[in-house]
Amino acid sequence: MGENRTDSRGPPSAPSVGAVDNDHMDYSETNFDEFSGYGQALFGDTPYDEADEEADRVYEAVDDRMESRRRRRQEVCIVQTKCQCYGKDELMI
């Protein structure tokens, strides 16, 4: 079994360097990295269309909104901490 077998389609041809055989992609745990995922592009052969661009814009807008909320909460926390440290009862926002 494996790469060097022959079947009714004939003998296997040597894969070209850098070629990806979509029928035999290795999705095993040995090819998975916890940080970067699989070593091969899972959707590399699909076209990037208008729906993908729209989804990217939506995700970017959500990321921007979440970042601004995080920044605002961080600023409030810093002000509260400073007020507690210096003994002020009122927040100066």
C-alpha cells in the first residue's frame, strides 16, 4: 500500500516538486501543528470571490469594534486604578 502501488489506472507517476495531490492530502496528526494548523492549505484550490471579500470586510469591522471596546475598557480600568492609588473618589474620564 501507499505511494508506490499500481492499480487499474496504471503505474503512479512521480509527483512534481511542490505539487499537492488533493486526493491524497495528509490530514493526520503528524502533519498538524497546534499553532499554524496543517502544513498544506486546506482551501488553496478554491477561488477567492466577492462573498469572501465581503466576509473579510465584515470580520475586519467586527475586529475593529472589539478592539475599540477593549481599548475603552482598558482606559477606564487605568483611570480607576489611578484614582484608587491617589485616593480620589471621583473618576476623571
